[in-house]
Amino acid sequence: MLELKKELGKIQDSFSRISEIIYQTPVLSSISINKALNVDITFKAECLQETGSFKLRGASSAISALSEEEKSRGVVAFSSGNHAQGIAYASRELGTTAKIVMPSDAPKVKILKTQEYGAEVVFYDRDKDNREEIGSNIALEEGRKLIKPFDDLNVIYGQGTAALEVMDEVETEFDMSVVCCSGGGLAAGTGIVLKNSLRNCQLYTAEPKDWNDHEKSFIQKNIVSIKGEKHGICDALENPQPGEITFRINSALNTKGLSANDKYIIEAMRILYDEFDLIVEPSGAIGLACILQNKEICQNKKVLTILSGGNIDANRYNELLGIDDG
């Protein structure tokens, strides 16, 4: 049984440890978007976070919970980019070293930023290699602490601090939340915060159509793995299945799943740029994309969604939106 008050306390403790590292990102709304969609949407702009995504919260939370002895041995993580940057930045700020296992085809901007923050990058082939196995081996051989991108309670508590900031800043009683989902850490942390005071708030994960393992898992009431799907535009959301810890929490919170195809993801990116002048990566715009594609269940609702990241190469961004940068 999930003890909501106890779990909320852990998120509040996490916030006290990381508040000097993270940036309290803006909470935004748009009259024109709300009117066009007949939905009252609150956006949490984590694309403006240090390192460009919410992942810094969980990374800082996990590293700040380590002992001095553990920090002296360093950390290791595996990530397609946003968790990598969060771990690299937090490691630098909290006095430890980081080694990051990244796919060789990760966006160049994410690789370069991870290296700029001082981490050593180890590349792997995402179609042939097992990144978790590589990370575990490094942890064993070098004595580093492995910090998983989502299936770690301290990471989940850190991710929940984004929703904590929202609830402290606005008085909206949300009817639902639509939160981007790879392994489920942000959704779990957000859900814990919302359900503590808004018991009737319906929680939804947001995923691309071809990588909707949470949506399928919630329907089956068991962890379902995505196999053999081609890589899409949401590189940060292509984890093949929910985490065991995150799935347990999200299931206990009665979370349901939504998904969107590329057409709506790109439309969401365009809307966010036109309305807020925000550059949001496809994975970061998936919440709004799911609202666009599933408008019927959002009508007349007060909705929270998190713009989870903005790390995208300028040429790739222009290509997706059909912008001529010549």
C-alpha cells in the first residue's frame, strides 16, 4: 500500500537538498490555447531547467543522498541524453565524478553537453548492446554508484519536486495531469504530489504511439515490453518497458496511459514556440501532443502538463517543423 503522506515527505526532503542546484522553472498558461482546445492547461516549463530538462531534479536528489564515501568513488548512469546531462551537472556541483553510458546515435547536443559538464561518456549500440548491463559492469569494476534514470526512489522523489513547485505556486485544483513517460519516474513523482491533495485528479502518462509501453501495461495490469519498434522522433522516451518501482507506484495511483503520433507531437512543438517562444524537444512536447490527440477526454478540464525538455539540435528542430533556416 502506498503511503501518500510519507512519500510526499520524501519529496519535500529531496527538495530541501536540491533547491540550491535546480532552477524553479516558470508555470505558464495561454488564453488562446485554452480557448482553441476548450481545456484549461497549466504548463510547467522544465525545458528551461538547468541542463534543459527535469532530469536534473532526480539526478541531484540521488547524488545528494549519497554518503561522502560513496561520492568519493563516483557515479555511473545510462541515458540517451537528459538523465546523462543531469547526472553530469549534479556530479560537478556535488563534488563527485560521473561516467555515462550513452547510445552512439544520441543527439549530438546531448552528448556534447554531457561532456562539457565534466562526465566521461561510454558509447554503446542501442540495437545490439544492453546499456544497463554495461552500466552495472562499470559500477562493479570501478566501485561507482549506479544511478538509474527512473527506477530509483531518490530519483523519483527528485522528479516530484517539479509538481511540488506547481502546487506551491498556483491554487488550481487539477482534474487531470498528462505527464511525459519513459520509465515513469516523473509520472510517479508528480502523481504522489497531486494525489496528496487532489484525490479525484486523474493521472495520465504521455507516450509516442510506437513506444506506448505504459499505456499497454496499465491496460494489461502487468508490465508489457515494446519489442522491435523502429526509433521515432522522441528519443528520450524509447525505454521498452516501465520500471518495476515506477510501475508499482503509478499503478497504485490508478494512472492511465495516453499516446500521440508524430503529427500531433510536431503540432505541439509548433504551438509552444508560437505561443511562448519556447523550443521544446519532441519528448518534452508529448504531454500537449496527447492532449491534442485525445481532446475528448480533456474537455472542460483543468490539466497539468510538464514540458519536460528542450534539448534538441537546431537543424533537427527546424527539419521537424519545416523551417527553412537558409
